Amino acid sequence: MMATMAGSAFGLRATTALLTLIVLSLGGVTDAKFLSMPFTTDFDIFGTGTYGPDGPWQAVGVMLGNHERKSHLVPLEGPSVPVWPTAASMVALHSTKARGKYNITRSGNATKPFLEITEGTSENKASALFRFADLNSNHSTAGVMVIDAMTFSNLRFEEPGYANVQATIYVMDSSVITYPNNRTSDPEVGILGFGRPGDLDFRGTSVLVQMKEAGLISSSSFGLHIASVPLKQRGSLILGGYEENRVIGPVGVFNKTTGLPATYLTDVSVGFEGVAEQDREGGSVWPNPVPDQASRVGLDRFMQPSKKNGIIAIPNPAVPGIYLPSPVCANVATKIPVVWKEDLGYYLWDTTDPRYDTVMNFGGYMAFTFLDSTATNITIKVPFKLLNLTLEKPIVDEPVPYFPCHDTDSYNTGIWELGRAFLQGAFFGVNYDTNVTFLAQAPGPDMEQSVIRSLEPEDRNMTSLPAKAFVNSWRKQWPELIIPDTESTLGPGALAGIIIGVLAVVGLLLAGGWVVWRRRQRGRGAQQLSGEQSSDSDMKSVRELDSRAKSEAKECPYPEHPFVEIGDSTVVELDSRSMRTVKTSRDPSQFSEAPSSPCVYEMPADNPFLDREREKEREVDKEKEGQR
Ligand SMILES: *[C@@H]1O[C@H](CO)[C@@H](O)[C@H](O)[C@H]1NC(C)=O
Ligand SMILES: *[C@@H]1O[C@H](CO)[C@@H](O)[C@H](O)[C@H]1NC(C)=O
Ligand SMILES: *[C@@H]1O[C@H](CO)[C@@H](O)[C@H](O)[C@H]1NC(C)=O
Ligand SMILES: *[C@@H]1O[C@H](CO)[C@@H](O)[C@H](O)[C@H]1NC(C)=O
Ligand SMILES: *[C@@H]1O[C@H](CO)[C@@H](O)[C@H](O)[C@H]1NC(C)=O
Ligand SMILES: *[C@@H]1O[C@H](CO)[C@@H](O)[C@H](O)[C@H]1NC(C)=O
Ligand SMILES: *[C@@H]1O[C@H](CO)[C@@H](O)[C@H](O)[C@H]1NC(C)=O
Ligand SMILES: *[C@@H]1O[C@H](CO)[C@@H](O)[C@H](O)[C@H]1NC(C)=O
Ligand SMILES: *[C@@H]1O[C@H](CO)[C@@H](O)[C@H](O)[C@H]1NC(C)=O
């Protein structure tokens, strides 16, 4: 408990040092229900929070176990782990055996393992789902499936402060990625699946459905932009909605007929912003017809039979690269200064080639054209500046810039994958209530103000910024390129956006967990505890806190006061019409004394899902007893 308190005070001191203004907005957004999840780079104060060796990448942070936030000003505390958000149907976490943080024996509430997965069981039912990690990343794993508690914290400074969920978890006791040169690494980042376990006959309920049923989000949906670490662009993951400023131009809407967020890719080309194709080496690189027999199978299975000139591609943040039928990447390579390294299995940038500067700084991009379910062509431009990633140890001994495109076959699935490299420049979302996948152009590093919109259960569309927002967001990255000035693309939601932007900044400082965990990771704690010990005390204090909070818990949808006062500090009170700004105290000690909110937001105690699980376990136990 002492360690927890010390950790909390440290975290608050570090964050409040940056905090000069608190804005609480409750009037304007009361009926919007969404949760904005923290990325590992949001708490950069203690280090990097980025992941390689083929990135750098940013991941999303989630907490193990159930935690409750006593008030808006007290961060959540507990062991946090990094995950890739995907449309997979489960969560995959590294156990302590695989140098991760998840330990079933220590987790009081995990169900008994209900499925064991051994390496190389490709016929296993689980394999379809593992494709989210192992198909193109060659990720070999083994472990067991359980159902256990997790907590998602909200970056934003308002309801819901957090969400307690029960997740179907694949506990990876071994986990190894083999690179094309046969070197291996032990990955650190797990997987957060937003899909329905039932779609793959697994036990459990999707985390989004639970949050929707608990009234925390308005639909079982998510909106994601992985964004770029080298260009210092924050990632965005909204549950129950999306950030409108991450969506540019027409939005591709794809009917989801299987558990997979399948999209239909019809063309890939190379282009230069504001330059005619013939003036530089641009144009389509799409082989015609696509030579892989498996694509026929895939198309027949997933798409309208009339569409035969494209391929099925699934956006998948769990894999690093862009995986396309041969020879798409080879064709791109003829137009840009990259060299194929056979021994390495990657394309490396030739930074000495004079064309390198042209491709990077004069608006060069790789464009992906999709045909969506409404027969609309959607083109997404991924600037080559985003495709200048870095290979590091253990793949190579010295860091080297590489081009993350891979010509692959589809391993007889008829499906190719668009991984994180693509998703740096694309918006990806799914609404599970209407069974649609969204794909759209995302902005470059100089984005418009944040405007978060919720998705309703019947929504099959979303609003976006006008197409010109793309060039505006890249202008500073392409200084030598002369593009005619266009007006600001600030939409009608601009004011709300500015407010929400400030909220996000404040909220992310307080979102909790991550800061404390990061500090402990680096052993800078006031009490020199090892990671293991501190997690242990976390769990204990969580249990204590749980029992206390439970008895005080009171259901109330919104705080009684639309602002919070902390000691002599003052805050901005804001409703939809007015805004007052005052300075806050910088004395961090006052934050520890913040009045605790009487409202506790949690899954209803009579969670039907939990009851069903317990019922099942009782039945299994009875059966076993019967057999004896
Ligand atoms: C486990 O479940 C019990 C009862 O449902 C609850 O009181 C406790 O807080 C939970 N513990 C964790 C770590 O989630
Ligand atoms: C998991 O937790 C249990 C109980 O705290 C402990 O005995 C065990 O050593 C832990 N396992 C690992 C691999 O850390
Ligand atoms: C994946 O890694 C294994 C070694 O773990 C290797 O035998 C296999 O060839 C690799 N597969 C691909 C497609 O690279
Ligand atoms: C990697 O290992 C596989 C089989 O284990 C072998 O076929 C392949 O040539 C190796 N690749 C390299 C680059 O050494
Ligand atoms: C997509 O789904 C909608 C609603 O279910 C349906 O009206 C439409 O015809 C479908 N489109 C395609 C191409 O399957
Ligand atoms: C989509 O693009 C393809 C090829 O680029 C073109 O043939 C087709 O007419 C376009 N469809 C629409 C609806 O614009
Ligand atoms: C490409 O990436 C390397 C790091 O691998 C970096 O040093 C270089 O500045 C990048 N080039 C451009 C044009 O962004
Ligand atoms: C979405 O898909 C699920 C499972 O496949 C199905 O139960 C549900 O009815 C579908 N919803 C709509 C609106 O099509
Ligand atoms: C979707 O379209 C409907 C009808 O055109 C509109 O009323 C609704 O506001 C749109 N939703 C979003 C999120 O843009």
C-alpha cells in the first residue's frame, strides 16, 4: 500500500508539473459516449514508450485486473501492458514465462484455462484468429485460453473514466517472432482484439459489447489511427466513436460478412503530390490480372463474384508491414531508390541516391485504391516519409532505414494484410453493430484540432474532413514542394474540437496506470521494489480498494458539479455556451487531496456474461465430481 501511495504521488507530481490549466467540459458532450484509450507514447516524460525492431511503433496501454478510479483526479493504478489494437476476437498477453506481466496464478479472477494451444497446431480452431499475429509476422506462440478481468482507462477527463471488462485472453507462455533472415526476437507487445469471440466459437463476450451494455459507449465500435512515431504524431483509438480529424475525404464502407474486417483492394500506385504522373516516375504498379490462385478462392468466399480484379486485404495493426501479391512491391521498387537485400529479406532505402530526397521531400506517396460496398473508389495515400522505417537489433546489428513492403503469397487464405506501416497513414474502424469496416485517408503530422464523434448502433457512415486537409497536414514535411495554399479545413466542430483537444491533454496526464508503471519499469521508485513485488502490492491494494469502493459505490451518470475544485486551484467551467479560464495551483500535494467522487463506474454486478461463465464452470465442476 505504501508503495502504491508513493507511486501515485510521484506520478501526480510529474504530471501536474505540466498542468497549468484544467478544463472540465460536461455540458457540451453529455450524451456522447466513447472512451479514448491511451497510447504508450502519451506519457513520454519517462522515456520512449516505442517498440521495434521494425518500427518505431506506438502501442495502446491496458491494465491487468479490475481497477476503479476513485475520482477524476486520481489516476488508475496497476500493472499496464502494451497491446496492438485489432479486430481479432480475443486478447493475447505475454505471461511471466514469456517475460511478460500476466500471471494466471496471481490473478484472482481468471477462469480455469479452457483451451490449450500448442505450437504448430495450424489446424487448431484458433488458427484463423491467430492470423492477426502469425500469418505475416511469423509469430510462433503456445499457451492457454482463459477469461479474466482487464481495465481500460480513458485519456479524457470525463465519463466514463475507465471500463472494467472481462476479456477472452490467450495467455502466451512462449512467443517468438522469426524474421526472414532467421534471427528471432521475443515480442513485448500483446494483442487487444475488439472482435466477437463467438464468431470463432470461443468463450466470452466482446469487450465492446460489454462496454455498450454497461452504457459506457454508444455502440460496439472503434476508430483507430496508428499514426507515426518518427513524425511525432499521436495515435488515436476511440471506443464507441472516432476522431473526425483523423478521417479525410470519402470514407470506404465495407460490409463485414465474416469475422474479418475484409476490404477490397483494386489498385496500388506511386505518385507525387501536385505533380502529373508523367513528370515523375509514377503510375500504377498493380499486376493485371493478379496472379495468385488463392485470391480467387478468397474472392469467391468473401466478396461479390462479379469483382475479380482485386484482392481481399485486411487492415491489421498486429503485423508490421504491407503484404501484397507479387510483384506489387517489386514494381514499386523499380520507381523508388530501394535495394532488395536477399540475405535480410527486406528492401532498404538507398539514402545516397539523389532520388531519395525527391521521394521523401517532394510529396512522394504510395497510393492504395479500394472499391467499397457502395461501389465507390477510395484512394488512400501513404507518403513514403511514413515508409522510411528503421530495422534495429536483433534483425540487424546497426539501425538501417527500410521500406516495409513485402511480396508474399497469401498462405492459401486468399487474404493479404495491411499492417502498421499502412495504418500510419490510414484511418481504420469497425462498427460491430452494423457489421461494417471503415477505411479512409488519415492526416499527416500537422492535423486539425481533435473532434471526437460517437458512432451510434445504426451508423454505417461517418463524417470526415474535406480532401484538402491531406495536403495541409503534410505541407511542413514537404517544404520544397510548392502546393497552392488552401484555406483552413477547420470544420463546424472546431470549437468543440479545441475544447476536446485541451481535455485530451489534461486527461492523458491523469489517465493513470501508465505513468506509474513506466516509472516502476525503470526502477526509479521511492521504494526500491522490483517489478514483481510492486505488481504484487498493486494487486493487494486493488483488492483493498475494491472492497472499500464497492460499499460506497453509487450509480450516478454524471458528477453533480460540472467542475471540480482542488484546494485553492481554480478550473475552467464550461458548458456549451460559456468558458471561463482561471489558473490552477501547481502544488502537486493538493491533487492527492482531491475529493473523491461518490460515483463509481463499473460493470453491473449482475453482468449476465459473468453469471453465464460461472454457471458453466459450476457445470463443469459438477460433471467432474459426477465422474469420480
Ligand atoms: C475478483 O472478483 C471479486 C469478486 O467478483 C472482486 O471482489 C475482486 O475485486 C476481483 N479482483 C480482481 C483483481 O479483479
Ligand atoms: C506467478 O505468481 C505466483 C504466485 O504469486 C508465483 O508463485 C509464481 O512464481 C509466478 N510465476 C512466474 C513465472 O513469475
Ligand atoms: C517462420 O519461422 C520458422 C522458424 O520458426 C521458419 O522455419 C519458417 O520458414 C518461417 N516461415 C516463413 C514464412 O518465413
Ligand atoms: C532460414 O531457415 C530456413 C529453414 O530453416 C532456410 O530454408 C532459409 O534459407 C534460412 N534463411 C536464411 C536467410 O538463412
Ligand atoms: C451491404 O450491406 C447492406 C445492408 O445490409 C446492403 O444493403 C448492401 O446491399 C450490402 N452491399 C454489398 C455489396 O454486399
Ligand atoms: C474506380 O476505378 C476504376 C479503375 O481505377 C475505374 O475503372 C472505375 O470506373 C472507378 N469506379 C468508380 C465508381 O469511380
Ligand atoms: C529515414 O529514417 C532514418 C532512420 O532510419 C532517419 O535517420 C532519416 O532522417 C529518415 N529520412 C527522412 C527523409 O525522413
Ligand atoms: C452482424 O453480425 C452478427 C454476427 O455475424 C449478426 O448476429 C448480426 O445480426 C449482424 N447485424 C446486422 C445489423 O447485420
Ligand atoms: C450518417 O448518415 C445519416 C443519414 O445520411 C445521418 O443522419 C447521420 O448523421 C450520419 N452519421 C454520421 C456519423 O455521419
